[in-house]
Amino acid sequence: MNNRGTVTKAPKRVGQLGPALRFDDQIGKQWILTYHEILASGTQYLYGVTQAQFRGHLSLLASAAPRPSPGRPSPLITFDDGHRSNFERAFPLLEQFGLKATFFLVAGCIGKIDKYLLWSQARQMVAAGHRIESHGWSHRLLTQCSPSDLEEELIRSKHELEDRLGVEVAAISAPGGRWNDRVVEACARAGYRYLFHSNPWVPAGPWHGLHLQGRQMVTGRMGPNDLQKLLQVAGARRLYLRCRYGAKERVRVILGDRLYHKFWCWVAHWKPGEGVELEVDTLPNNGRKSRYL
């Protein structure tokens, strides 16, 4: 990136990138679960899952799902953001149960903010057979980015992860689950082949040159029994859940991203002012205020 905050041509890769593992024969055929932080104890934060809960979930998944074959970790379990707890609490349990996960990392946070992973930890997870993909550079909502900022979020994060970890980054999960046609087209131009979002009820399939896939956000209110019921949902209950999520999406459209975000923070018990923030020089267009993640 040059001193004006715009993306320059990516440097030549050092060494040979590892092959990108394919999602094609797995996505669209099963639930894909998304976790965020794995905590030692309970919290009011909606997406905070305790270590005990996560252990219960993995026990259920390990007994119900076939083990992934060598070199092809299952994308059934995913993580967003790249919190340090993914390595300290989730990674050991995944290894204990013989399950693999995909970690979508905010590349601009790794190795720079205490709450987030170190590059050495990300490399350990890759070496153990887990998958690393992109969650943008600074967690900005992609739908709210200018063309140059969108390029920054997509390309800089992809190149940073590839250069640091030596693996091809083929997928991105949209921060806040926000995406539209412009975002999809930009992701395809940036070299991504998969875009993951947070609506589990949108049918998976190709869209403007890449593959779209929804996921189920796992909350701290889901015990193993709740998760099992969700995975087995069918018929009228499935239709009800789909309609309920559709109603939430309509509320989001009516309120707009900013007002909806304030409403979500209240519901999720998350206070932006208490979160971590990126330093100014890690964000696009130096000189702007720091943005809370």
C-alpha cells in the first residue's frame, strides 16, 4: 500500500503456496456452524460460547459426523475474527476430538492486538490441518466500503495471509454477514472463489463468478441439545425458522446498517466502546479515526 492509502500491485510471492482445499463437495450439503470467542466462563455477549459448551458441541459433532479424510478438513465448523481464544481454547479441543475447522481471520489484527492470534499460532493451526481464510483486513462492512476501500479489505487481507502462512486463500466470510452484488463481483475479481455469509437459509450456489454459502451463527445460548435439534430441524419448524430469519433481514433493510448495528449491539450485549480498535496506521486512508471492531 502506498502513502496515499491505496493498494499497489502485490509483491511477488515468496516460495510456493500450498494448494487451496476445495469446499465444493461439502458446502450446500450440511449445516455450517460459525463460532467467535470461546470463553472460560459465561458472559452476556451473544456470541461468547464457553469452553464447556464447545466441548459438548464437539462431542455431538464427532459422534454424528464422519471424520474428515486426510488433506480435506470439514468446513462444518468455522470461526470468525481470529480471537486468541480460538488457539488457546478451541484448537486443543478440536485436536482432542479429531475435528478440523476453518478460521476466517481479520488479517490486520493478527500479531498486532493482544486479543487476537499471533502469526506463529496461525501457522501451528495450519500445520495441524486446519484451514485459514479471510475475514477482511479491518472488519469493515464490505457493503459500506468505497471502491478503493473494498479493494483494500479484500486484496490486502488475502495477500497478507498468503504471504505469512504460505497457503492459498480462496474464501472470505463477510464481516457482519453483509454482502450484495457489488461485493460479490469485487470478491471474484480479487481472486476469491467462495463467499460465506450469515444467513443459513439462502440456498448455496454460484453467483457472479464465485460460490455463495450461508452459515449458522452459534450463540452462548445453544447447549448440545439445542444444537442437535437445530441440525435435525425439518418440515414446519424449518419453514418457521426460515421465515423468522427473513423477518430479521427485512428489519435490517428498513433500519439501515448503522441503526441496525446499534440495535444488534443492545440485543447481543456488546459495547463497541469496550472493544479493541485498530491503530490508525493499520487502516486504509491514514489519518482517519480508528474504528472499533
